[in-house]
Amino acid sequence: MSERCKQRVLGGGMRPRQCSRNATRDGWCAQHHPDAEKARREQTSQRAAAHHDAIRIKMEAERKRSLRAMHHTDLVHLLGRILNSSYDVPQHEIRTAYERGRELLP
Ligand SMILES: [Zn+2]
């Protein structure tokens, strides 16, 4: 008769019961061995970190896209003002249009 895994697990009942699998190493089954649990925790935290990175990258891309859209609107508006007036557009507005245009360059 082989040894049972020594891990206590929560089943459907009120109290924890002993794991029903056979012990395969150091008195634990393959799933409950501390090395396996540590590896699972590491994998979980790596996945969480990768997920967090993906969200951060996506948010950064969205922020840049919305900034570009805003600058594009400003640029078109300012160029419209410059086109529709002869010489009365203040220099700083022309400079802003120029800078917005530059920011939109890849
Ligand atoms: Zn077990």
C-alpha cells in the first residue's frame, strides 16, 4: 500500500481532508509538493506581470493616439485661421501650428 499525500485540502465538507492522491515525492503528491506549488506561484506572478505590461503598453498607445488626434485638430484649426485671415494671425499661433505639425511627424 502506497503512502497518501500529506497535504490537507478543502473539499466540500466543513473540515479539510487529506489529499486523496498517492505521495510520489517527500510525502507529497506531484501537485502538492512545495517545489510544484512554488513553480505554480512563480508562473502565476509571471503571467500577472505580463498581463500588467500588456495593459500598460496598450494604455500608452491609446494616450499617444488621443494626443495625436488632439494635436491634429489644433493644427487644422490654426491653419484654417491662418488661411482665412490675411496678416493678422499672431506669430505665436503660427508657431503653435508649426509645432503641432512637427509633433505629428512620425
Ligand atoms: Zn496531494
